[in-house]
Amino acid sequence: AMGKEVERKAGQNPLALRNLLNELLPMQVAKNMVAPALVYRTGRFANSVQVDDINMGNRMTNISYTYRRDPYETFALGGAKYTPYRDPDKLIRKSLREVAIGIVGGKFGMTGV
């Protein structure tokens, strides 16, 4: 279990928060990879998801992330195999929200790159 001290520090330090999210995110993405979403097979997608940048504002923390485009971009909005269920961004945002909410509370936005 994460100590309050870790939460307190990470909650105020974008770099610490980014490192913590990057540590926890692959496991959370993997956990959420069940049908009808993208299904966990090799771990390649889950392990490619990465938080790049965190901007902490007064009202909201904005988290930007990337993931391996090839071959997963085809499932994203505008891709040949896109469905709302299989959207990688939806999966990442859900996972990020679940991980981040425990650390920074509910006020954050997310941008995929």
C-alpha cells in the first residue's frame, strides 16, 4: 500500500507523479484489457503506454501520454479498425484515471499524443 507521505510528495511534484504513474500504469492498462476492449496478449501495448508530461494547474492537473502507434493506431479514432470499445485512448484514459485518482484526487485532464 502506498503511504500518505508518498501521495503527499507525488501530489505536489510533477516528476515524482510522472514516475509513479509510469510505474503503475502498465499493470492497470493490462488489467483493463478485456473484451470488448483491446485484449491483453503479449503485453506490448500495455508496456508501451507512457506518461510524458504533467502540468499542474490550480484547478486541474493535465497529463499527456503516448503509446506505441504501430500497430495499435489502427484501433484509434480515425483508424481502419476503430470501434468505440477498442479505442486505445479510451483504455489509457480509463486506466490513468483509476491510477491517478488515488494519488492526486479527481481533478485532472488527459491528452494523448
